[in-house]
Amino acid sequence: MATYVVGDLQGCDREFCRLLERLRFCDADHLWLVGDLVNRGPDSLATLRRIKAMGDQCTIVLGNHDLHFLAIYYNGHIPNRSDTLAALLAAPDVDELAKWLRCQKLMHLDPERQLVMTHAGLPHIWTVQEARQFAREVERVLAGRDSEISYAAFFAGMYGNEPSSWSPQLAGMPRLRVITSYFTRMRLVDAAGAMDFQHKGALHDVPPGWRPWYDYWPVDATRPRMLFGHWAALNGETGREDVLALDTGCVWGRTLTALNVDTGVRTSLPAGQT
């Protein structure tokens, strides 16, 4: 029995299937996905159907592209030119798929293995326990279990770069928006935990005053190891053994990567391989 964590799929269903075959993935194994299941790649519909059919064998955290799809579906947000969601949005089972997707997590914590998984990472200004509490606030809204804010209202107010930093005094949509940004959009932060939303590239041209969020992540043996995706320009490299990047840019023509969380072995499949 093995547990694999796989980087951003983004609708690359063919490579996803081939990677599972290469891993000899079986019914006794478990799969963790770091989010961005859909969009930009060629087959978001098949990807979502495949993952949903796996049931409890698959553990998911939501990424920014997953939330973007849900905002289009539930709130009529206008798709971007680069979106590849038309087939998914037109599918006869889109309502079932969207309802299932919005009931997934923002953060997965495995205390036994001392692992935590989110799409973009965790800010150093939160403890792991605080982060789990904040994730649950958003998860309740997305699942329709919050009495004050509906998931439709959330998707209507989700977009925007403000606030760019956390304050415990935040309430309502500003609070939910910044929590969601930390979990799904964060790359660069400053020492106070404010986020920069402009830079998406490599580390050699990071603007002055900003650093990758994981540079501030404490080196502490009592903290769980961190698993994340989102930042394809890192190509799976952070220089740290306790902060593991999984997005290796399959949708950009590079590779799709799986990490065996128990052995530490990585398996990568080149994009386009049949």
C-alpha cells in the first residue's frame, strides 16, 4: 500500500492516466492531489470525472483554477481567454461535478505522517493549527454550511488582491478572500506576511523586499512537512527537505510528478507521452 502526492493536473488527463500506470497504482494505494485539477490543459472534464470516481481513494485540496471554474459555474464569472473549461461547463453532469468539487478541502493534515498539503503553501504568520481553523471557515462556506455567507456570495466576492495581508480583525468576505489567497495564490511574501500577487516566475528575478513564502517557514522538527503545488516555475525545487514542491509544469510541456510520501521517491512523466 502506497500513498502518492501528485502535482497540478490542470486537465492533463492523458498524462495523469499514464502516470498512474507507471506507478502501478492499485486499489490498495491512495492518491493526494495538490489542487488545480482543471483548466489550461486539454481535458478538464475527463480529469474531474476520473478523480471523482476514485472516491475515498483520493484526497484533494482546491487550487485557484478549481475555484475559478466554480466561480464561472455558480456566479456567471466571465471566463478568461486562456481558460479551457468549455467542455466541462457544457457537460450533462457539470452540476454534480461542481457540487462535489466545492465540498473538497483547502488543507489536508495527516498527523500520523506529519504531513500537511495545500495548493500554494502556508504563511509563516500562522501556526498549522490556526491554518486548519481558517481553512475550515472557507470550507464551510463552499459546502453551503455557513449561515451568514452563501457559496454563491463567496464566488461573487472571491476575486481581488485586497486585503493582501492577514489581520485577525478581518471579517466577512475580506477575511474569507485573504484566507483563500494564502491557500491558493501565495508565492512571494514579506516578513510581515503580506503577499505579492504579481510575480509568477523564477526565483532569480524576485522583486526586492519579497521572498518565497517557504523561506520564512520555520525549520522545526515538530512541524509537519509541507506539500504544495501552484508554482510551476520552481519545477519541484525548494532546496528544503521539509517543504516539497510538486508542480513540475505538465500543462506547460514539462512533466507530471508523483511523490511517494513514505519512501520519498519521485516519479515524473514527460508531458505528451503516450
